[in-house]
Amino acid sequence: MAGSDTFSFALFLSTFISSYKAILCTLRNLRETSDPASDKINALIAGSIAGLSLAFEKNRPRRLAIMLYLVTRTSQFGCAWLMKKWAEQRRHRRRELANEMREQLEAQGFKEGERRQLIIKKGWDDKLAKFLVEWAGTGVMMLASAQIIYAFLFEGDTLPKSYFGFLLVHSGWKPDFGSLAAPLAFSIRETVNKLARAGGSIRIPKGVSSREYIARHVSPNIATIIPPKLRHEFVVCALQHPLHDSCARSKIALLFREFARALKLYVPLNGIMTAAFRWNQITTQPEKVVLRFMQSTFRSALFLAAYVTIGMATPCIVRPAVNREAHWIYVLAGVAAGSMVLIEAPGRRLELGLYCLPRALESFWRCMIKWGYARNVPHGDVFLFSTAMGVLMMLYQNEPDTINPHYLSVMTRFFGRN
């Protein structure tokens, strides 16, 4: 089984690389043109046809993951190309405006000793471009997180099991409640749905403990994880943080515990990355490398801890304010959590957003199918991958400066310079 799985992946990869180069060379010979615009078409066609080789990959989850990852990256580089062309248009417009102003000044003449300076103010499009460059990563992370956190609580079956398990761990439920973590998430979904539909009181009645109320109205099994004498003010708070009746105390405890879990994740990860990419620097400037490693690890761990804490705290803040349960509260929780990416270095924000985006897209599409707004198309993943690879290879051949240097280096190793 493992051998067959490896063979299908190797067949896909080798077929894609060899067929792309063969089709590109064939098109160049047949069309016999050196026009750059024509060569873009060659690369687009070659990449699109070669992309059909994804059908050789028989492992469906991996095929879907490959497609989503490449579609995401192609979108990133395609947007970079659009921003580049837009910047060229703005520079051309500024040059024309400067020439017009220069001609006007020359026509007016100069007095002896008079100094004049051409000042071209930035237009709304320049400001918009700057805004997009600075905030794109944060925006992508916020949108992706909105879908992921919503799906985690209400549409868990639209997320891969491993990813759902990862979220259970970092929510703090898996370490605290073990095998009851997934049923707890299910109980939250059912309770929010029930309260949102009924529109009744979302508070636990006075004189009734949280454990008694949850046992009577939600689940006797889930009620066992709540300490006997504890009383939460809100029903969903009793499920969201069963061990603390205070929302503030529960979030402070979550922040510190998640920070410790995040350190366990990022210390080995950043250590491997440092050893792999900064080995020469380690031998020449060890203090600088160690300091940078510590700063990067602390920053990333703080981001993940704040992400989880804010995601869990937002419903506790909004719930008393609106005095009702609604699904949009948990979408807002995802948006608020995603904004915590601002803690990370500016260069890391977009990468983190793009890391989360494929899972968010997969979950969103499955939600659309589940709700009856869309349906699967046979071999749709292959055709999406084919389209993405057509665009990506066109950019690689003709606009390589729009591709991230790291990815450009990897692609050059596979495809060379054609």
C-alpha cells in the first residue's frame, strides 16, 4: 500500500515536470516566435496541460492538499503580478504629470535666483496600494480564521480530522478533558443552535449550579467535567470554560497554558529552521543567531497564545453585550483572533495567513456543499490545479520577479531556466 502510494506521487511529479518542458519546447518550435506575449501563452498552455497529471495521484486527501496549496500560492503570485502592473501604471502617470508641470514652469519663466521644485502628491491609488501591501497578510489571516473557528465549533466535519484534533489541543479542551473534548465541541454547537433558534434566556437560573443545569438540559456526560459547586452566569460559558466560573480568570489561565504549548511547538520548529538556513552564521555570529532565535520563538509563541485566547474571549465579551446567542458571534471571534497576527513580524503575517487559507477554503467549500449552495464537480480538483499551474508557469517563465525568492529557487531546481 505504501509502495503504491509513493509510486502514484512519483508518477504525478515526474509526469508533470517532463510533460511541461516537452510541451513548452514543442509549442516554441511550432509557433516560431520570440514575442514575449506569445511565450506567455506557450507557458500557460504547457502548464495547464501538464497540470492534468495530478490525476495520477491516487491519494485523494493529498491530491486535494496539493491543489489547495498551489492554488493559494498561484493566487499570491498572481496578485503580486497585478500589483506590479498597477505600480507601473502609477509611475507612468506620475512621469506624465511631472512632464506637464515642468512644461508649465518653463512657460512661466524664472526670476533671477528663484528656485522652483516639482512636487507630485500621492493619489488615492498610491495610498490604496500602500494599504493593501501593509494589511494584506492581516486581512487574509482574519478571513481564514473566521471560517476555521466557525467550522471548528459548528461544522467540524468540514475540517480534516487531524486539523480538528490540532484545534482541540490548542483550545485547551483536549489536555483538560481528554476523550470528552470532541463531545464538548459538539455540545457547544447544539446548545448555541438551540438557544439561537429558541431566542430564550441564555443565562443559567439563579440557585442552580452549572453542573445541574448542563446535566438536565445539555448532557449528563458533559456535566461530569464541571466542578459541583461552580455556577456560571451563561449557559455556553459553562461549556466553553467549565473549570472556571469567571471568564477573565479562565482566559488568563488559557493564555499562560497556551503560551507553554506554543513554546513546545515553536522551539523545535525554529531550531530546525535556524540550523538549516543559518548554519554558517551560527559559526561566525552565534550570539546574534541565538538572540534572533529567542526573539522569533517568543514572538511566535505569544502570537499563538493570543490567537487562542482572543478567539475564546470574544464570545464571552460579546455574549453579555447582545444578550443572545448567534453564529455571527463566533465568526467575529475568528476575525478578532486572526488580527493577533499583528504580533508577528510584518514579513511573517502573509505567510501565516496563506498557511491557514487552504484549510479555510476547503472547509468553506464543504460548508457550501453541505448547505446546498454548491456541488462537487467530478475531477474538479484536477481542473483547478491545471488552471493554477498554467498561471504559475506563465509567471515563472516570464515574470519571475513576482514569485517569492524561496519558491522561485525551489522551482528553478525542478524546472531549470527554459
